[in-house]
Amino acid sequence: MKINFFCPIWGMVPDYVHQLNGSLEAIFEEIKHAGYDGIEMAIPLNDKQKYEINKLKADYEMEIIALQYAAHGNTLPEFITSYGEHIRSAADVNPVLINSHTGSDFLSFDDNCALIDESMELAKELEMKILHETHRGRFSFHAAAIQPYLKAFPSLKITADFSHWCNVSESFLTDQGVHLDHAIQRAGHLHARIGHPQACQVNDPRAPEWRDAVNHHLSWWDKIIANQIELKTPVFTITPEFGPADYMPTIPYTRKPVASQWEVNLWMKSLLKKRYSS
């Protein structure tokens, strides 16, 4: 099985969705030079900006994972309409998959199911793979909370970011092994960020004080990779996804990040590339 590594564009330039004025090419060039296979990024609704993304994608021979997080609405019909608009826009750059922030932790089970149903209809219509990220604030916010959805939708696939679950549960999920195993079986993409019981991102995973946190996550990721090998998946995708401030802790008064997001993500890519090279 081949593993392709994607770089999150999140944090590389402020408000990149709205500021694609030439700086985006420099970002593509930097990411390509760093040895990534592609970029994970939100896709704007603007056709001119999507044209630029498609051109750079071809010029630099980079794949795209489209991130959908912007769907919104005051009612379920409004939310579904907005969701469809953003998913269809994401599909315009022909991504390898769409990573969706779907639903909300305050919506009812039935309303979240309606949004998942919509995602599955869109996946068929667009012939696109749509995965649902395990993320705070979404239907997938907790290891136990996602279980009824996994049962209701046997084909539902997730982007596994278990750092959020550590934060929500204030634990390393040691008492939720069954829930984790079910989720691992549904993982189709991995966000490689290290969380801990008090936050969804450690300040620097290279620091020795976070060794236990790193090892917990590696054990879960190893199971995901083993499952993908068993499924004979030809290509699996990983995005090292440590974020900028304020995901990244900062020094008081200066708001200077305590570590480099870019360097930490490169370190994680190197670690996992070596770990899974065989």
C-alpha cells in the first residue's frame, strides 16, 4: 500500500480562501519542495479562484484533498442547501476526497442523519468520496457519540482525528477501546495531530514530556494502517495537521507560537513515512 502525505494549507497564510492573489503559487511551490504529495485545503465558491487552484494543481502535479467546514444555516433546510453548495464547489477541483465537517453536536440525531443522507446522495451524484472528520462541535465529536451513526450508516467513512476525542473525554480513551476499534474500521483518511486530555494539540510533539501522548496516537494509527493493508487499499492518505495559533499555544502578550507549525508537521510526516515505509 502506498501512503500519500498532504500538507494543510491552514495557517500558511491568513484567510487564504479570500486572498489568492499570487501568494498561493508560492505556497504550492513550498509544499512541493518539502516532499508532500498534495495539499489539504478549503475550496472557495468563487470560480476564478477555483480556476487558479486547478491550474496550480496541474502545474505542480499536486493532488488536492478538499476540506468542507463552512456549511451553515439557521434551519435544517438552510444547512442542507449550504452544505450542497460547498460540497459541489469542492468537487470542482476534482479532489482525491472531500473531508467534511458535518452536522453539529447540538443538532438532533435525526437532523444529523439528514445531513449524512445528503452527503451520501452528493457522493453518488458527483462520483466523489466524502469522509466525515471526527471533530469537536460536529456529530462526530465524541467516541461514544459517533457510534449510533456508524450503526445507522454502514458505509459511512471518517477522517480519523482522535486528538479531538482525547480533549472532549479528558482522557487517552483507555476505557473506550471498543468505540475506537469501530471508528478505526471506518477510517479512510488520517489527520496526524497529537492531542491530550486538556487540548486537541500538544505544543510540540518532539518534546519528551509528550512521549506518552505520541505513543497513544501511534498505536491507534498503526491499527488504521494495518486495517487498510488488510483491505488491500492501494493508496491511503495522511495529513499531518498541527495548526497555527490559537491551536498552537502562544506566549502571553506577544501571541508568538511556542513552536513552528511548519516544522512540526514536517517532523510528523518524516516520522510516519519512516514508520510505515515497509
